[in-house]
Amino acid sequence: MERFTNALGLPVGMPVPNWRPRAVPPAEPMAGMWCRIEPLDPERHADDLFEAFSEDYEGRNWTYLPYGPFGTTVSFREWLEGSCTGTDPMFHTILDASGRAAGVASYLRMNPDAGVIEVGHINYSPRLQRSPAATEAMHLMARRVFDLGYRRYEWKCDALNARSCRAAERIGFKFEGVFRQATIYKGRNRDTAWYSIIDSEWTSLRRAHESWLSPENFDSEGRQRRSLGSLVDAGRTSG
């Protein structure tokens, strides 16, 4: 890696010439082959989301989120209306192939001046989990960020949330470390695991995502021919 120094001979970061703040992601739909993502609209999405999340009978999905579970459609809709209609976090609803709302995710802690955005508040109902639509939703959200010229895309989660950590790494986020005692939620400590993708990594990751999402990567029973992890690793090796 090339190293840079200032006039005093001290090491400094690489130049970022002609940098300009990036645009905030537009509140517009994103469409793929397996899913569609729309700005969250409580009026349109609340009932389907509540039904989908209710399939998680034990409430496991809410364990590592700072809110929920919600016992009624009314309380869930009130939370959506009060917490999920702003610009940061910018919540999105993920619709499955049938067009029904099946999960949510958001952009948050947006810093256009530095070109940094985080993805979070990810909650996939059982019907969305472990599906091509689940992976494609994360691909579409990342693609929008890097198409806008952002330099860094972050994923943070409770360090004890093994499923979230595995999901981040599978998509291609790189583990950066753990911030100990980063916050308190639901009356307990949270050590936060940090992950990121930077712009120089996106081209190979985009190719890996698109190869995995291609219908040719699935057999007649819907089984993957190549895993996303193998495609991500191959892209890193070659590029």
C-alpha cells in the first residue's frame, strides 16, 4: 500500500481530490428480480408487516433490536408512525415476490459530507429469511449507496448477535472490531461489532452478488449452485 507524508515527513492519509458531499439517498423504490424495496408507508405496509413478523412466534427477531415485540397491530402501527417515517433513519419496506411486505431495513447515521452511510434496523420475517429476496434487498441498498458515490457503507450489530455477524460477512462486509460497552438497550449492555464495505471493494462484491442472484445459479428445486461466500472470496482473490 502506498504511503503518504506531509511536508514534515509525518504519515498522513491518502489524498481525496475533488471531493464533494454526496446526495442523500432518494426516498424512491428499488426493484430487483426477487424483491422490491419501497419507502416505509405505515398506511400501506403496517398490516402485512405485522402479519409477517407474527410468524416469528417466539419473538426471536426482536431480541437484538432496541424495540418490540409488539402485541397488536395498533401498537405496531403507532410505532411505525412515530419512529419510521423520518429521513434518518430512512426506513424501507422489503416486499417479496408476491408483492407483500415481509421485512424492513433502513439507512441511518448518514454523513454525506464524509461519504458514509450505515444500514441497520434490519428485521426479516421468517418468510423472507434465507431467501434470494433477503440477499437481493441488501444488494440493492448497497448498490444505491455506492452508485451515489459514497466511500463507506457500515453495518453494526450486537456482538452477541451471531446471525447478524454471519449475514454481514456473507454479503462481503469486513469485520473491523468491537466497541465495548457501546450502549445500553432493553436494560442490558451492548458491545457493538463494526463491519464495513468501502468503495474500492464494491466492484468485485457487486459482481459476486449479481452472479449469486442470477436465476442460473439456482437449480429446478431452488437450491444454489454456488454459495455467495465462495463468490465473494473468489472476487477478493482475483481482484
